[in-house]
Amino acid sequence: MKGILREEVFGTLADGRRANLYTISNGRGMEAKVTNYGGIVTSIKVPDRDGKPGEVVLGFDSLEEYLGPHPCYGATIGRFANRIGSARFVLKGKEYRLTANEGPNHLHGGRKGFDKVLWEAETILSEEDTSIRMRYLSIDGEEGYPGNLSVSVTFSVGEDDTLKVDYSATTDQSTVLNLTNHSYFNLADGGSGDILGYELQVEANFFLPINRAALPLGPIRGIAGTPFDFRKPAPIGFRIHEKDEQLLFGEGYNHTFVLLGKGQPPARAATVRDPKSGRILEVFTTEPGVQLFTANFPGDMFRGRGGGFCPSRGGFCLEAQHYPDSPNHPEYPSTVLDPGEIYRQTTVYKFSSE
Ligand code: GLA
């Protein structure tokens, strides 16, 4: 494919190392920007129904803003996306204690997760795709996890207006692993309006109810008759304000849906339509779950691009992943990676318009 790749300096980290920004476009109006700081997708531009390209993710244009506090905008999350209860787990008879960075629990890989490290990047031009591959070696004991883990994440922009994210990893000791991307989408204009009117469909009959700390209770729960029923397309905001215990605990949607499909090839997880711009996002993944997060926490945590305003619920995340707290739930699909095995996950974000 005749994709276009541009590499530029994004900024300098406190220790003097340089982070780059890579722009990948497909020559047909879709363009994605990714930095090797945190494996962060900083921007995705795709055409609306009139063919006008526009921003569809929340994010920043400067490295400095990503070095400050932000709710994981666009980042690669690891070693373990989402929460691990009491920041501990037992693997092969041994207890591991992780960094507790959300009260007593562990969230998104700890204090310095994969979203805050510098990855080594290389560019790849193939017949089909234009890609950036990023590698990171997470050393034994990092944030409390066992084993030296060698991780690679490849971002590819395809001719069919897709951003494909392929993850792979190997380890020299048994460990647990759950990688995802934390992009917040705003299909209208990248953030100046809320996402409550977007129509969402999720390929799930069950979700994972949570406690007040957003940890899964354990058993899966049927969505029929609940505000979690997105089997048919429904506006994200249709039932979000109901006095439902789960919505109160999550302050909105902050829940994992149990996907109908899993494994290769990536199966459809969710479809979102913005009736105003006509833009459509389809998410396909190999993972057993998808976390819907509707940017719930008000205050100044959510900031707009260029210092601009970001309204409450100005973005939604569909984080394709394993179930939260899996290492403490033997009944959930396993997140253990043993030496000699290769971890793989693929998630595809496909854009179109109508
Ligand atoms: C995930 C979590 C949320 C929040 C965001 C990042 O979606 O489930 O509770 O922590 O990440 O701020």
C-alpha cells in the first residue's frame, strides 16, 4: 500500500531521552499519530459523511501535556489493564505484591505502567499496511510483576480506514498480562460536544457487575432488562442517568462486557454511530471482553486539545481486554503467560460514514 509515514521529534523527557511522533496516513483521508512515549495514539483523523476529515480521539498535541496528569488518553496499557484487587495475586503458589495506585488496588499497570515508558520504535512499510512497531522490555519485578517481559505493539493504518493494533509478548518466567489501548473516541469533532447521543451496539449478552471500587464482583450478569442492554443500537446516554446500582457504582458506564466472540480472527465487539457527523466506528478484537468507559469523572481530569475545554462525557472508551482482576478469578479466561508461549492480541478500529 502507498501509505505515508512521517517521523518528527515530539519532545524530550526529564532524563534527556527524545520521544518521537509518527504520522501514518493511508493517502485516502485517514491519518493517525502515535508517539513512542507510552505507545500513545495522539490523534486520528477520518472523513465525515461530507468527506471532511476531522479529529475523532481526545488527546494533546504536545509531549508536555502527556507528561502531566491525564486519564490515559490513547495510551498502551500494561502489564495489566484495569484493576487487580488488593494489588496482589498468587501465581504457581507464590504471592506477588504489585504497586497499589488506586487506593489499595492496582490500576492500569501501576504508577509507571506501559503508558509512561519510552518504547523503541521502528517503521514498517509492507504491501498491505503502513506501520510503526514499538518494543519495550519490562524487567523482572517492575511494578511487582514477575519475569522479564518482552512486548511489541504494532500500529497499522490500512487502506480500508482501519487502525489495527497488534500486540505480542514473551516472558522468561510465568507472569500475568492484559494489554489494551485506552483511546477515548469523540466521533463528531474530537471533544467539544458530549457522546451521549451516539448509538452504541455491543456484541454481548452479559456484563461484569462491579463493586464501589470498580472491581468485578465475580459472576457475569445478563444484560436483558438493564441499562447495559446494547444488543440493539441505543444512544449511550439513553439510560445512563437511571438510578441503577451498577451505574451509580461506575458513575456511568465503567464496565466490562462479555463478548460473544473471542480468539482469531478478531470478532466484532461494538459499533458506534454518530448521527450528526455520520461517522461510524466498528471495533473488532481477539479479546474476551470490552470495557465501556464513558469519561465519567467530572472536574479537570479531562482536558481538551490545545488547552481547550472538554465537556463531561466528552469521549467514550472501548478497551478490548481480558476481564479485570482475572489473576484473582480462576473462573475467568486465563491471563497467565508462561515461558515458551507467545501472547497475542489484535484489535481493529474501523472507520466509515453514512
Ligand atoms: C479505565 C478505568 C476507569 C478509569 C480510566 C482511566 O477505563 O476503568 O475507571 O480509571 O481507565 O482514568
